[in-house]
Amino acid sequence: MAKLQKHKQAVNPVHEIVNCYYKMNGWEKMPKEFYTGRYAYNKLAKEAKMLYVACNEVLDDAIWALDKMKYLASKGGFDWSIITCLKHKLA
């Protein structure tokens, strides 16, 4: 959980969630071409906003959901995105 510490440079919680998602997957320093389509920032920001609202606007809960989904995906062998957190019961 230490590696998921909040970034100081994030402007708002939605950006923070997207930044954490990129960092969890080791994608924070990828070439510009990587951040298109499925990994486009605007698409992920929309998903992050939905997750943040679903977590009653509690940033720590949203980051916990990302961490839990990463764990479930690694155990289950499936690919995931921020929106996947809303489709699974994480409690």
C-alpha cells in the first residue's frame, strides 16, 4: 500500500485516481502514443469520476477499490480498468 501513496501534484480527486491507476500498472512513464484508446486520460477520468461518486466522494475508498481490484485481477487472471471497480462487489 505504500507505493499507492497519494501524489502531491494531483489537482483533484479524479486526477488522483487516474494517476494511481497508471502507477499501479507501471504506466506513469509511457510514451505519449500509449495514452490513447483504452488508456486515454479523458476516458479514464470519466471512469474515475464515476468511481469517486460511487465511493461517496471519499478518495481513500476509491483508491482502496483500485487496490482491491488489482489484487482480484491478479488472482483471477483478468484485465481490468477503473470502471471494473464499479462492476464488482469489493466489500
